[in-house]
Amino acid sequence: MVTPAAMLATAGLFMMGLGVALAALLSAANKKLYVYEDPRIDEIEALLPRNNCGACGTAGCRAFAEAAIRGDIAPGQCTVCTPAQAQTIASLLAVTVGGQEKRVARIACAGGRQVAVNRAYYAGLESCRAAHLVAGGGKGCAWGCLGFGDCVDVCDFDAIYMDPFKLPVVYDERCIACNDCVEVCPKNLISLQNQSRKLWVACSNRDFGAEAEAQCEVICNACGRCVADAPAGLIKINESLAVIDYTKNAMAARAAIERCPTGAIVWMESGDKTIKGGHAAKILRKEALPVEKTP
């Protein structure tokens, strides 16, 4: 007759054997399925800002570190890293820093509340996206900036602020081209541009004629003077709006802005330093225009 003690001993031996067998199986599986990970990935990730902004085109800082080790991306392509950080990573990998031209957010609108007409009061959530859902936001220019600062709210780098007339302004030195402001703008007014693109059309309005010009004092009125004054082929008028061919950016010259009567085409020294031509109408108004209700 098998005693309870013997049964317990047998069960204990069985469980011990099962444990040993499973441990051996797991050990073998670990060796078989082991995937080597370069220890430099952790080192490089620690040197990166770890904002995981995606401005470099990868899914985040760890993905950037992996791509840098594979040689698929240059250390200098992290737009948040300081030059010293990028150089440290390049030295660790024994590669050149490399990089790309700095890109910054540009706003294709100059219609602040002192020059652009609002046709209706908006009372609701202080958000461009929310206002846009209510008859486009009430601004006379259907393409104009609504001025509630969604782009400011999503910027984690304090690279955008709203000026006194509710128009966004970009600090080039802080902008890392993460694309968040581009995605949040319901009017599609923001784009990422190479910083060397100094000639800029600060307008998106495609309407034409006296009625369109009555909505904003800095509208592009498609007069064509910039086309005539710029090198051949650099600027054309498309849908009543001046359009710059940036494949010919090396030809860009400030002469193209000089005779613009509204100041819609400008020369960008930086996002917060915009130069208008000598013939542009001077804006002296220091307060917002009153709301002009549509009859």
C-alpha cells in the first residue's frame, strides 16, 4: 500500500523533474531565438534628446539610434540635437556628422485681426479646429488664419507664439520641423520649408477681384508685378495667387518683393523677421478691425 508520504515524495520528484526539463527547454529556446542587439544603441539613445518627435523621419529616438548604427541616417539629421551632441554620436560611430538643411515652419498668411475682416462673432471652444467647423470660423477670407493658436498649443519646443493680432509667428532657432503644427492647422496654412527659402508668399487666398481684396489688406491680388520683377520662371500666378518655384531657389532675389502693393510676398530673414517691399502699403492700425456682419 502506497503511503501518503510516498505519494508526496513522488509528486515532489515529478515536479522537480518537470522544473528541470522546462528550465532546460527555456534555456535552449533562449539560445536558439536570441537576437543580438548592438550595445551602442543604448549609448546613442542616451545621447539623443529623447523627445521622440519624429522630425528625423524615424519613429523615435531609439529607432534613430538603430538607423544610425546601420548607416541609414547621419547623426546630424537629428534636428533637435546640438552640434556638440551630433558630433559625439558621430565620433562614437566613427562616421561624419552629415545632416540636412534646417527646415522650419512657415505660415502662408499675414492676415492678422488688424488687417483682415471678420464677418461673424465666434463664441465657442477657443480652437481653430472647432471654429473651422462652424461656417469656417467667421473670417472674411475663407483661407485665412483663424488665430486661436492650435499650432502654439501643440508645439513642445515653444517655437511658435501668437502676435498681438492673433497671427502665429515662428522662432526659427527653436523650430525642429516636427510637423505637429502642420497637421493641426485646419486651413493647411503651415508647411515645412528649407530655411534658405527666403522669398515667401504670405497668403493662400485664391479669390480674385474687389470683393476678395475687401476681406484682407495684405491679400495677394495677382497683379503679377513679382512675376515681372523676378528672374524668368521663378514665380507664376496660379489660381489668382503668386507661386514660387523653389527648384529655382538659387535665383531668388529681394527685387521680387519690391513692387508688391499689399506686401503679400515677402523676404524672410527668419520667422519673426519679415521684410516687405518698398511699395507695400503701410499698416498703421494698432487695433483689431470691428466685426463686419454679413448683411
